[in-house]
Amino acid sequence: MAFPKPEGWDSIIVKFSETPRGSYKEWREARPNQAVVRKLLMQYIENAKLQHCIPQKSYIKSMGLK
């Protein structure tokens, strides 16, 4: 199963994961706005609910399942 990512998810995750964090200063500067992150996480949780999930038919078929 898959589910849609919240809008803006990639911009937060990619920015944080690709920003250098060799020092505590860089770590603090890379930290995204916590209110935005909380909102995105809540939307991520909502999107992960079964009613929003999309079956990955090709994967299911490749496993020999129906």
C-alpha cells in the first residue's frame, strides 16, 4: 500500500536531510520550523489511514498475490 505525501513534505525532508550538520550551529540552522513539521506529520498520519491508501497492484502481482 502507498499513500499520498503531504504537500510540502519533500521540501522539508530533502532540505533537512541534505543540509550539512557538522556542527551544532549547522544543526540548528538546518532544523525546520517545528509548527510546519508538526502540521506535516499530522497530515502524514492522516494520509496513512487505510481509507487513503492506494494498493500497489504491480507489486502485489509480482509477489504472485491477488
